[in-house]
Amino acid sequence: MDTKDLVLKTLKESESPLKAGEIAEKAGIDKKEVDKAIKKLKEDELIESPKRCFYSAK
């Protein structure tokens, strides 16, 4: 499973929006990798940001 899939899976399993650092902690991956994945997922419109710096799966 690549980082993008892992980030998306983590967000889908969460009941509330998460910050990048929280995603990294739950998924057990580096925050820099999470930031890259978030950028790509936002471009693909698979995640949204309900408030600044928090992300959730659509």
C-alpha cells in the first residue's frame, strides 16, 4: 500500500477530521510523506479540508 492509500484509509477510519501530524502518527509514517500525499489527494478531490489544517475523506 502506498502512502497516498494509507493516508486515505486513515482518514476514512477516523470519525473526525485530522491534522497531518495526527495522520502520520496513526499511520506510522513520516509527516513529510503525509504532506505530499495530502497535496495529491486534494488535487484528486478525494479529501477535503473542513477547517484549516484539518483533513477528512469525502
